[in-house]
Amino acid sequence: MLTLHSYFRSSAAFRVRIALNLKGLDYDQIPVNLLKGEHRLEAHRRRNPQGLVPVLETEQGSALTQSMAICEYLEERYPEPPLLPESLEARARVRSLALLVACEMHPLNNVSVLGYLTDQLGVDEATKLAWYQHWVAKGFTAFEARLTQEAATGTFCHGDKPTLADVFLVPQVFNAERFNCDLSAYPTLVRTADRCRELPEIEKAAPAAQADAV
Amino acid sequence: MLTLHSYFRSSAAFRVRIALNLKGLDYDQIPVNLLKGEHRLEAHRRRNPQGLVPVLETEQGSALTQSMAICEYLEERYPEPPLLPESLEARARVRSLALLVACEMHPLNNVSVLGYLTDQLGVDEATKLAWYQHWVAKGFTAFEARLTQEAATGTFCHGDKPTLADVFLVPQVFNAERFNCDLSAYPTLVRTADRCRELPEIEKAAPAAQADAV
């Protein structure tokens, strides 16, 4: 059985839940309460020296980290249904959309960065919110431009089935909504995320649907 | 012919040059001068709405973005020599080390973030440098712990041949040195990066070896 060490609100864990669900895989989910600092405990540090979630324990007994690496693993270990298209250029397109979120947006707005802004730089709440919204706007402007300009866009980010691009987009849209980002300039990506959220596999991966949700 | 749109000092472009060189691929390199704002010009925005480098134009005529997506493409299109190991768990390990750099370290210390700290938050040079060094220390502490604790570490990050983990590590070490980060707490990763830099394929990918270096 696959075991996912997770926190309901972690958007990286949310990505992995979506990938697992889309592939129809069964998994146990063990909550790591980030607010209570459980990710800093020795038990979790042994699984991941970075102290981050998600960590996926595989059926082969490995503990995997980094949501993108976990998704690539799931794609290789459990190929059906695929979350990457067939052609190599198309695969690169899907990965680059996912990585736009993973490398240009999410890292700037995670808990430890927001904590540094408050604790080390002493910024107030409004300045912190402006920081958050700035990086969301910058990333989503690029994401929206790609969806509208690139011919491969379909009812989902790439064609008419969900791919890793959607797996990464949906949690980022959730986060943006939670931080009151104005998404009116990104109708294509919002429509795409809404279509994703109609899928039961994605709906049941959402933060509010998890056992540890508060 | 492959064409890489690049800037000598961009560490994401540096990664792609290393991967291209390790695979023995010929490519044209077209400099995009970030200091002169050439990445914001329409010609480059057409290649990449994000206005970032690197962009790889493939032999099939696609323009690929995001260094990790480009590296995965190169691995799939030109499999020899491989930059990912064979076993699926080992591939996940290598990817997670590369992504530790790509998702947890580099995004926090790139030009646009440092610019925001100075221009929007009004921090001084010392505070900006402390920010930079904080995220390098946090990431490298985890990277070092993994290299020392995980049995798969060899003379390179994974076994005895360079992989994508080394491709991502080397430019990050270059950057850390440029920003005067104290690396004495990370002897394993520094030794690994030094071994990489002895390879002619990696040496000729270095910023100072590029035609647009100043």
C-alpha cells in the first residue's frame, strides 16, 4: 500500500493526492500537522531531512520527496491513465506549465517564506499580502498567456484530459483564492481549474475533504 | 541544430548547458542580455511569455522553457548517456535532489526576487545578502544531509556518474560562492561539485566560459 505523509492545506501534498486519485491508486494518508510543528520532529525528519510534506512511502519501501519527483515516479510506476502526453515536445510543454507553478510561484509564497517576511523583515500584513499577490499575478499572467496562445490547450491545460499541468494548477488556484487574489484577468486558467474541480478524483483531493482538515 | 537562448550568468541556463554538454550535443547559443532588458523585448516574449531564459529551440522547431522540463526532454529525446538512473526509486531520488535546488533554493534568490526586496520592501544590501544566505543555508543543509545519509550517494550525487542532481547542484554552488555564502558546513556537496567541475563538459558550461560573459 502507498502511504502519503501529508497536511491537508499543503498545496504540494494536494498535487500528489490529485495524481494518486487520477491514477485510481489506493493510499493511506498520515497527517503531519505543520501548525503543531510535527514536520520538525525526528520521526518526520528521518523520512525527509527538509522536514517538508509530502513524503510518499512506496510499495517498494522508499520514502520519496518533492511533489514533482513523486508525480514523475507515479507516472513511471503506474503508467495508466497517463498524466503526460505521448509526444516528447508535448510532454515538455506539460512539464513546463507544471514547473511554472512549482518553481516560479509556490516557492515564494509558502509558509516559511511568509514567516521570514514577518519575523525577519518585520513587514506588516498588508505588505505580506501584496508580496503574495504579486507573485501570483506574475505567474498566472504567464500561465494564462500560454493557455490562450498555445494551440495544444484544450478543455484542460493540454488537450482534453487532465495532465500534470492541471495537477499543479488546481492547488495554486485554491491558494490564490484563499489569499484573496483577483483572478479576473485569468479567465482561461480559472475555467480550466473549475473544470478540473468537477472531477470527483480532484474534488476528493481538496484540502477540505481531508480527514485532518480543520 | 539545437538553439539555446541563454544568459551567461543565469543558473537555469547553466543547468541546460551542462545537460547538453554531458550528452555531447551540439547547439548554438544566442545570448539574451538580462541586464539590458533583452528578455523583456517582444522577440523574446514570443518565445517565452515569462520573459525568462533559458529557452531551447528543438530540432523539431518547438521552443521549450523551464530548465527541468528541458532536461527531461533531452533525456527522452537523446537518451545516451543517461542523466537519470534506471530504477524508478533511484530516478525519483535524483529528481528530488534536483528539485530541492529548483524549487526550494533558486526561486528565492533570483534577480526578480532580490529586486522586489530592494525596490518594494526597501531592504538594504546587508539584509538582502542575509536573505540570500538564509535560503542557501536552509537548502544546502538538507542537500548535505541527504548526500551523507543516503546509501546511493557515490562520487557524484547518485552513484559514480553525473546525473540531473549534479546538473542542478553545480550552478547553485557557483551562485552561493558568488554571494559569499559560507559553505564549510557542506563538505560532501562541495566535494561533489568540485568533482563535477573537473569534467570538461561542465567546465565549458560555466558562466565565465560563455561568449557573452563580461
